[in-house]
Amino acid sequence: MTWAEIDWTALGRHRERFLGAAPSEGPYWESERDLAGYDMTFGERIGWKWDAVLDELIIRGWKPDGGTVVDWGCGSGIAGRRVVGRFGHGNFKSMVVWDHSPLAADFARTRAGAAFPGLDVSVAPPGFLQGDEPIGLLVVSHVLNELSAAALGEVGELVARSRAVLWTEPGSRDSSRALGALREKWVGPFRVVAPCTHANPCPILGPGNERHWCHHFAAPPPAIFADSNWVKFGKRAGIDLRSCPYSFIALDRDWTGGSNSLSRVIGRPEDFKPYVRLLNCDSSGLAELTVMKRNCAALCKELAKTRRPLVYEWVRNGATIASGSSALR
Ligand SMILES: C[S@@+](CC[C@H](N)C(=O)[O-])C[C@H]1O[C@@H](n2cnc3c(N)ncnc32)[C@H](O)[C@@H]1O
């Protein structure tokens, strides 16, 4: 697929549907070209979000522990490929992709098979989804707002069979808060790897924090801003490519890492003349903190510019940050 071959009408249809954010009434992929165009554009942008999620997981010391990786609601399969590509396909026994669109499942299987020769990749065989075979890693991406209660229940059954779960959503208020509610519901036997730096109930879902939602921003590859094809895509799709918000949860039953002296910054720090203000989440809850430029000039610059996930260890005087170092060096 090249940019010249993209079916822009089909991409426009997808955009309308994503904006509509309604449970899907059934498979909507129309052709392989449709999926290839999505994979190269919307899908690639989702890939940047996964890159940020994976950066954070790796630097926090997490890695999958083998077994079968399942990409559920796979679409073109970009999420599963990003995950397997990052950790190496030798780390998995097999890969299963599933989408209620047979066209999509087949496309994802073919692409993953080509990307990872030697890995056993299949579309979920009959009985797999209803069975009880353990799943090493369940990957779910950008599907929550399309799911009926019954479909979400099916994913819940898969979560119950999984050692680890990575789930990424677009970063909108609704999808983030819905994902947060699933964290609360499913966390029981799991350890939360990220984005939380603690195992407490999510403070954003608590009283008084209704205006907030847990989201972060990925950094697209700088080269796309000078690429006329990406610029055209951004215009036609009505997307500001500079802004790439996402929300995610990473759960693992057996994880023993993590440090609850860390903080996760939510959203983007805001830059004011004398200080930077940020929304901070840690084991003591959610708080608006400030960093004074006159005391912490380098830290303020870093907070404004860094492309890394914002995980920090702070020294604080109440709501003022006295110093801080990134946990992701
Ligand atoms: C927005 S696309 C995201 C695709 C892919 N996960 C990604 O991140 O690019 C949502 C996908 O979920 C699939 N889907 C929606 N409802 C589903 C269901 N009940 N069972 C399986 N797949 C479903 C759709 O067919 C579509 O491929």
C-alpha cells in the first residue's frame, strides 16, 4: 500500500464512526485495501501510542513472561505487532488474533505472519475464545466504545485467563474513565504495572475529581511533520498530528517490580511565567503541584520538552516540587 493507493473515502467513513463512538452493530471492514489504508494512517498513529506505552513498561522494568499473546479486536493488527515487535517474537509461544470481522482477522494474521516468521500466528480457532487455555498476554486496543455489554463480558472472560493484560484507548475523557472502571473491576488478582505507581483505587474516579481523566500524550516521529502525505492525512482526517493522547492499563498477576515512591503526571504540564503546574498521581492520591522556575529551571524545561512518559520521583514541600528526577532515564 502506498499513499497514492489509499481509499480516502473509506478513511473518512472510519473517522465518522470513531467520532460517533457508538457500539458497533457488526463488522465494518469492507476490503483488504480498506484495512491496509487504516493500518498505514490511523493504525500507525495508534502504533505511536503503543510505542509510548511500551517505552514506559520497559523502563519500569516489565516484560511479558511468554505464552500465547492474543490481540483481541485486532483490526489491522497494529497493536499486537507493536507489542510482539518490541519484546521479540522469540518471547512468545504463539500469537492469536481475533476480530469479529473475518477480513480484519485474516489481514492481521497475514501481516503478523510476515513480520514474525517463525512465530505460530493464527486467527482464534473455534472454541479458543470460549475455552480455558491460559493466555500469556492479552492485548486490547481502541475498541472499548464499540463494545456491547455482552462483548465486554467476553473480554472479561479472556482477562480472567490471562497472566498479563495491556489495554490502550484513545485518551478521551469517556474512554479513559471507562478503562479506569475496568481496572477497578478486574484488578483483584493482578498487580497494576502502569500507569499507576500504586495499588490504591484510582483517585481520579473518586469524588471531587470528575473533571479529570487519566491520559498521557505520545510523541509522533518528528519526520511526519515534514511529510506532505502525513500533513494531508491530518487535514483530511481532521486530526492535529501534534497531539496524540492515550490512556492505558497494564496488569500482571506475577509482577514483583514497581516502586510506590514514584509519581505519574497526568496529561500535560502547564507552563506559566513563574512556574509549571501539573496534575500528579501517586500513592497519596491526586494533587495539583507546582514547580517554581526560579528554583528548578532545568526541571521546568525538561517537563515542557521531554518526549518520555512523565514518571518522576519528587522531593516535595506540600504542593510545591522542590526537585525531581525522571524514573525513566
Ligand atoms: C477502532 S478498531 C481498532 C483496531 C485495532 N485494535 C487498533 O488498535 O488499531 C476496533 C476493532 O474492534 C473490532 N470489534 C468491535 N467489536 C468487536 C467484537 N464484539 N468482537 C470482536 N471485535 C470487535 C472491530 O471490528 C475493529 O476491528
